[in-house]
Amino acid sequence: MKQKMKIKIISVGYLKRYLDNKEEKTVEVPSDISVYQAFEYLEIPSGEVMMVTVNGKHAHKEEILQNNDEIKIIPLMGGG
């Protein structure tokens, strides 16, 4: 059985709809997964995420997460 870990997801703007309309949520995910895999696990479309920070630092979607990491997701911005 795969180990689990807890991460905190902080959403900006409309992405909170993927977190039960909350700006932040602590969730359990499988250990040793990447940011991208966490998006898949939590059903957050990665194409809607423009930028990710992990513990306050810019992160790539391939970065492996650790227990108690804080992930902030920032959506694509539109404008004209």
C-alpha cells in the first residue's frame, strides 16, 4: 500500500472551484508525487494553472512534493 502525505493547496481566483470553493485546503495525496500528478489526483486541470509555487518558491510541474508542502496555484489570466 502506497504511503500518503498531506499538502496544503492555496488557490487564486477561479481555481478555488476545484477546492470546494475554498481558497485553501489541506488534502492527502500519495507520497512521492509531482505537482502535475497532484493536479491529476485532485482533478485540477493543469492547463488552467499558469504558475505554481511550492513553499513560496516558483516550482515546475515536475517537482516532487514532500509532506506538509504548501502549493499555491495561480490561474491563467485573460485580458484585452
